[in-house]
Amino acid sequence: MKTFSKFAAPVAAAAALAAPQSVFAQSMDETINQIFANSTGWFVNFIFSPFPGTSFPWIVAWLVVAATIFTLYFAFIQFRAFPHSISLVKGDYSDPDDAGEVSHFQALATALSGTVGLGNIAGVAVAVGIGGPGATFWMILAGLMGMASKFTECTLGVKYRNEYPDGTVSGGPMYYLTKGFSERGLPGGKFLAVLFSVFCILGALGGGNMFQANQAHAQITNVVGDFPGWITGIVFAAIVFAVIVGGLQSIAKVTEKVVPIMGVLYCVTALIIILVNYDKIGWAFGQIFSGAFTGLGVAGGVVGALIQGFKRAAFSNEAGVGSAAIAHSAVRTKEPITEGFVSLLEPFIDTVVICTMTALVIIITGQLISDPNTGLYLLDEGGSTIQTVDGNKGVALTSAAFSSAFGWFKYILAIAVILFAFSTMISWSYYGLKAWTFLFGEGKTTELVFKIIFCIFVVIGAAASLGPVIDFSDAAIFAMAVVNIVGLYFLMPVVKRELESYMSRLKTGEIKKFH
Amino acid sequence: MPDVFLVAYDGSEGAKRAAKYAANHAKSTGGSLLIAHVLEWSPYTFLTPNELEERHKRRGEELERAETALVKPLLDELSGTGVKTESVIKYGHVAETLCKIASDSGAAQIFIGRTGHSMMSTRLFGSVAGSLSQIAPVPCTIVP
């Protein structure tokens, strides 16, 4: 046996060297995938467990109920305050003496660059691919209602932020849970803040990192051909490392400036495709409405469409998740409520406008295959997703839809996806870091530990397959929402007081326009 | 009431010439000087989350640097002329902000130095002196 081992080892090594690189690489991807799926399965199962006797996940109901409660409690604030929100972003109410501070527009743009991204491109494709066109209806509804959730959390984010003597600020759910609860004499604030921070770190590693790396890799292979995911992962990790550890802020700055341009380009292209196919717009909306209430034969029927719509909307605009409250809390304003007004535009732009455009392009360009006789969508062999042209799913489905109109667009989309993925990663590395330092304290070493973990997860995300990654990403993000929304319920009277005070002062002219 | 002469100052040689020219003018007419330094800023730019967090701190540092490295040395230099001199540092679009300062302070005239950029860069990016000559609410003297 010993002799055999001695003999076998060099042979095995030689064989490994001689074996095609791709075989080794693929098996490495599979190993990473397997370990990842096995270690996160329990967490995913818990978050997405359905109500007993139904297939309806409790977490989706949690989000729907919260968004409805905030909408009603603030008397449809998202519609009432919409024009005022636009005025605030334009700077009509900004004191010229505060020039040079973070403006409402900048806080909104930075928060948006963390949310607008793959959720709008790949996430929508996943929703429509599983839930059918009807998922779009529920997604829009979730976006509209989510505006009230975002309003609540971002107001609190500014109100209870920490301002340090050196002028820097830290805000977010962990701060309003701690300070807000103690101010109201409620117990458990610290516990919720710690729990939120743990989930925020997982969310940063999941949706804010692995999902991005995964879909960026999918998009690159879509253009240049198949190659192992861990290679993309290592390249991405190296760039992220250079920015967040090496302090190469110039890369992040360039991305922050290019991402909005890509966003506009994406929307304009989608609009052109929709307008060129103007004769199908009515039909597409018909599919969306009838799919929302009949299911059109998709797996899970109406409930399947609703679940997908709400899930992907929440994943895309992060309303109720608490992440945006971290970004928005840096704005310079004497009135915390103004940042709430501004932030409610975020789910509108992200979900109601951009996600709907993606969905319309996928539907209008005929990517989903339906039975010409019954009009019902055909499911694939597994019976869980709708058959698509060439079997595309995720970002590849969106890419195929856009490319069917403009062949060259897949290259633009590939660049957009990579940049979106990158900017989302930078934003989430910041959110995750804020949660990490809340738990473990500020300090170079503790920060470095988180940053290195973040980079390792870039590689895992790119190498793992979409299923386990998307499940874990959703679960982690929704876990944040569980804790955050509990806090919002207890603190929403604070927001209401701020709102009433502000509105009465606005009416009397005490709060006036500067421009 | 003596006239206030506004000097647009960015620390360049042209701006120094404009300040001296304005000081002579103020001395001969019994007017006073208002030295204005404007830091170019737009509320519609895009910042990273880190930049958002540090913006307030950075603003403080930028204002202090402008005060100590640019404006203070000029004020020291002009103190010998006997002309009453004040200063203001603001953020914003440079030409527009200078016009606003001129209106708010009731300045009688604006003095600005010519930077002497090439024709090409001026055509591409414009110049503060050029914009000011178009939009200034009061007479504007461009000092070569």
C-alpha cells in the first residue's frame, strides 16, 4: 500500500498537470458550488419557508404587509409628496450657504447606484422567467408601496445618525434601532441592532457581492464564450481589493460617474425597442395584467407571479431592507424628513421605471415561449421556469431580448452589467463595513478583516451556479428586512411627528424656497 | 457710502494683478475691497459612499486651506495699502457665485484677472472671465 501511495502520488500529480485546465477548473467551480449550497441551505429554507399548508413564503407577506401599513399610516405619502420630493432633489429648498455639503441629489444618486444594477437587469429576467409577465404587475405594485417603506427608514437614518467630532457621519438601521428605541424607552433596541448588523454583513456578502459577481461572470461568458467562474472572481476580487483595501478611490470615482451614463443609455435603448414595437405595447400590458390575475399557466399560477414580483422588487429596490438608510444618512439637512421625501423616489426610479422597462423589452421581443393554441406559457422540463428562446435565463435572457433588436447591444450590456455589478459591490462593501464596525468597533485591523472576507466572497460568487447564489442573496437581504421592519413599526410614530411638523411649517411658509 | 470693489481671486498670477489693480483703484476713489474665492462645486455630481461620509469633514478642510493658503496671504499683502479689505469664500459655479456675491454685497465693480488659457481650451471649457463679462450685474474689469 505504501509503495502504491508513493507511486500513485506523482502519477496523480502528473495526471492533474496533463489534464485539460478546464476540467480542473470546472471541478473547482463544482466543489465551491457544492460546499456553498450545503452550508447555506438551512438559512435559505428558514427565510423562505411557506405558511403551513400553503406555498406562500411568510417573508413575502411580511414585506407586503409592511409596505401596506406604511402606505396607509402615512396616508399615501408616496403620491402626496412626489412633487415636493422632486423640488428637494432640484435643490429648490437648499440653503446656498450649505453649498459644498452633500446635496439631496448626491445622496439619492449614490443610494441609487447601489440599487440600480443587476436587480433591474437580471432580477427582472428571473422574475418574468419564473412568474411570467404577471410578475411585472406585482413588481410595480411592490415598487409603489415600497416608496413608503423607504421614506420611513431614510428619515430615521438621518434623524438618529452619529455625527463625529471630525465631521464624518455614520447612520443606518443599527443606529436608529439603538438610539430610537432608547429614546422611546423601548427595550431590545441594541439586540435588534446587532441582529440587523449580522444580517447586513450576510446581505453585503450575498446580494451585494456574490450575486453581482455571479451575473457579471454570466454576462462575460455570454459575450466571450464559456470559461471558469473563479477566473472572473479573482480578477474582480483583485479590483475590489485595490479599491477598498488599497484605497484606489479613483476607480470607484470613475465608476460612480460612468454608471449613471450607462443607466441612461440602458433606459433609452429599452425605450427605443418599446417604441419601435409600439403595436405590441397594448398586448404586452394585456399579458402583464392578465398574467397578474390568471397566471397564464406559469408555475404556481397567480401566487407564483405575485411571489416572484414582490421578491424581485424588494431585492432590486431594497425598500424596507435598511441599506439605503445607511447611504442617505450622510446628507446635510436640518430636516431629517426631507431625506425621506427624496428617498421615496428611489423605488420609483428603480422598480416602477427601470424594472418595468426591462420586463417590457423581454415580453415585447417574444423571449418567453407560449402555446399558440392556448396562449399559456410553456414550462421547461423541470416545470419551474418558462421556456425561453435558446433556453436563456437571468441576465442572458435580458441580453437576448435587447440583442434581438440591436445585435451590438449585448456588448454594451456586458459593460453595463460589469460596471453596475462593480458599483453595487462598492456600495455594499461600505454598508457591510458599517455593520461590521458597529459590531466589532472601528479600527484598521477589524476593517481589513471584513474587506478581505468580502473579496473572498467575490470569487465564491463568480464560481457558484445561479440557483444557490440567488437563494442565499435573497435570504440574506430579506433577513435584514425582518429586523429593520420590526424597528420601523416601533419608530414610525417618530416619523409621523416629523412629517406633521414639517408639513405645517411648509404650509405656513416657515420653510421656504431658496431658488 | 464708499464703493465696494469685488475681486475674484483664485491665487493665480492674473488674480494677484487684478487684486493690486483693484486696490489702487479703491485707494484713489476711497472705496473698499471684497476678496472673493469660489470653490467650484455642483450639487449634481456623483460621489462614492465614502465621499458622502467624509464630505462635511472635507469641506471644512477645503475652506481652511483656501483661507490659509490663498486668501490670508493676499490680505496680508494688501494690508500695507491702507485700503479696507474683507474676504469671502463660497462654493458653487464660479461665475454665477461671483455675480451673487456682487449683488449681495452691493459691489460697484468686479475685477478679475485673465488666466491666459489657449484659444482651444477656452473654446472648449469657457473661461470665468468670459462668462462674467456676459452675466455680471455690475461693470466688470478684466485685468490682463
